[in-house]
Amino acid sequence: MKPVYLIFTLLITAAPGFLSERIRLDDSLIVPGSGAENIILGDTESEVRKRKGQPEKTALFNEDHELFRDIFGISSPGGVYYRKIYHYSISGFMVFFYNDRVSAIAGLNTFRVTGDSVSLQNGVDNFVYHYGNRGLAVLKKGSHALYLYREQGIAVIDDSGNDSIDMYLLFPSAEAQSGER
């Protein structure tokens, strides 16, 4: 009877609709390539405002910007584009929009847990231990390091090389991006 229960549990937790609903209900949950902060990648601006309210700051650009190049000053394979940023400074996160849809989410609050039950509070080494080296790209600039998992749609940033996660980024997985732009 136990194997049946395990298979049933795995099927339910892996169902895309179930994960989306969990993200919408739990602001401490971040799911790589899917969403965080109660926001799903691909949500419209109006859906975000309805769910999160008006942002404290908004930045609007007349041309396309690429997240890794224009914000972090580093090149990365593929691209996560945006033309507008909502900054919810009190809650500690930013939402990037491209063509009126959420293209990425950046969070500064590391009291978060991934859909794989990895706590960001446990640091970069723990994160890499759980996510592995496969597909990992480490991009460094000075004392800042970005640990990028393009395939999964997540990156974590350690600003001072002290094994703490100072920011996380969620964006569409490489597979989802292959059909965009």
C-alpha cells in the first residue's frame, strides 16, 4: 500500500496546476522556472497589480533590456528580456515585464524555500549541493557571484563570497525560452 501512496503523492505534487496554485497561496515558495512571491511567470501586469497592489517604484524603458547583461553586467547564454520593472521595496522583490507579461522575478527576502524543499537560508553551498553541478554556470564579477541554472530557470547571488544567498532570480527555463522572443 505504501508504494501506491508514494506514486499518488508524486503525481499530485508534480501536476503543473497544483504547483501554480501552491505558488499563488504561499509567498515563501519559489519554484524554478515557474514563479515566486505569489506570482507566476507569464502573469499579466494587471494580474500582478491585482494580487500584489501598486509597486512602490516602476521603471519603464523604450527598448528591450536583457536581465543578466543590463542589471548584472555579465553575459549569459540565452536572454531574459524586459521593458518594465515593478519594485516592491517593502516586500523585497522586483517583477520584470516583457510584452505585458512577467518575464522574471528577483527576490531579496531569502526566507524562501524552493519547490524541492531547499531553503535559501542555508546558503549557496547547500543550494549547489541540492541542485548539483550539472548545468551550473558560475558568473563572477569582483566579489559578486551568480550561480545560474539556466535549464531549471533559477539563479542565486552571493554578493560578498560568504556563502549567503543575497538574492534569487526566477525566469523561464531554457526549454520554455526556446519558443519565445
